[in-house]
Amino acid sequence: MTKIMHRVYVSTMMMVGLLTVMLIGVYGYPYYSTPLIERPEAPLDRALSPVGFWGHGMGFIGSFMMTFGVLMYSIRKRWTRLANVGLIKHFLEFHIFLCLLGPALIVYHTAFKFGGIISVSFWSMVVVVSSGVIGRYLYLQIPKTIGGKEISVIELKKQVAINRLELAETYRIDPELLTTIDQLASGFSERARTSLLTTFPRLVVYNWRYNHRIRKILHAIQTTIDHDRYIPVHYIIHENSKIQRQLASLAVTQKLFRHWHLFHLPFAMVMFIIMVIHIVVAFLFGYGWIFTS
């Protein structure tokens, strides 16, 4: 998949997700904003209530999307026979799409009524989705090959040295400026030795500040060299600074990612177990949407 195709792939998923959520929200707003006691008499009740045609359907479709998204990504990641079937990162992006849109449809399926044991599944789903966003952020901070395998620290440091040498010898970038860039990426692991709850916000703030300072340095360089030289210099500095930032926070990021798995998976299991029980009970009572007469 080329870069342009990848952008189209991601953009399409984003547009489909946003449009779906917005259109259902706009169409169903008169119903969802109606007090619970008055909903049975509302014109859209037969369509959007949890047992209405569209409301019930959104529950089935949302559950299928979440289940398929988890299974598809897990099988691709763990089954070595599928190692050559697409890039793991593309499967992860599709997994994220399904596991964001699926829960959104389930929220519409509930018609914003949360109670009983279903509320446990709902709040577990909220935790899983929220932690999934955090997990995606951490995943992006760990250097990987295009195939999704982690790159060793030795290889990363070697690439940094090669890039630095090219900037100094080929493009004659001021050594003091290169030293400044090196210093920006140092010390994060020392500053972040606090509790896990405060480490993640520190990591986010550190990454934002680091990127902001690199942009200022690139802007300063742009005013001192011609445009043709600036394009490759911008690319090399951008690549090198990204690697240096990832190296500086790698130990912390990997630690957070390990703890993230311990937090994410149990809630996902609780959510799926209660969801399966809910679907089975619904079928037993004759609420099978289009699958029962």
C-alpha cells in the first residue's frame, strides 16, 4: 500500500465513522432527548428503542464490529502463517476503526439508558475504548519496522549516528545546533521516575514540548540555507529527532505499555462475557432482530 493509498484508507475510515455517528445522532436527537417516561409514545420509538428495528440492529452490528475487530487483529498478530498478509499496522488501524464505531453504535442501541448488569458491560466498554486510545498512543512511541517488529536500541543509535554525520558533513549544519538537538532528547527517563498515573501525562507533555522545539529549530535553519538544501535537511532532522525522542522515553514507554495490557485486557473480557450473556438472553426471550420471526 502506497502512502497515498494509506491516507485514503485511513481518511475513508475516519469519514465513515464520523458521518455514521453524526447522521444517527441528528436523526435520533428528537427521540434521545425525549424523557424516558415519554419515549414509548414518541414517533421514533419503534425504530430507535433498544428493541426497535434500527436500535436493535445497531446493537447487533456494533457487537459484531467489536468482536470481528478484536479477533481479526489478534489472529493476524499471533498467527505466524499470516505474517505476509498485509502490514500489522494496517490491521491495527482497521481494528481501531471497528472498535470505536462498534461501541458508538452500541451506545445508540441502549438509547442512552444504562442500568442493571448491562451497565457493568457498558462502563467496561468505556474503559476499554478509552484505554485503547492510550494504547495506540504508546504503540506509536515504540520504534518499529514497516512490518511491525520492534527495532533494537543498537540499530536506532546507529541510525542516529549516520544521520548526524550526514547533517554535519554533507549539509554543513552547525555542530552546536546538532548538539542542542541531542540535548533536547536527554533526561526524560530520569524525570519520569514517578507513579504510572503521572508518567503518562509527563510523556505526552514531553513529546509535545520536544516536537515544538524541533519545529522552532527547523524554522531557524530554513532562514539560513536555500530551499533545495532545506528539504533533505528537514527530512533528516525530523527523522533523527523522532528516533532520539523515542530512545529517550523508550524504557518508560515499554513499561507503560506492559502495564497497559494488564489494564486493558481484563475489562475487555468482562465486557465481552456480559455482552454474550446479554445476546443469548435476548434470543431466548425472542428478541433476535431479523434473525427471529
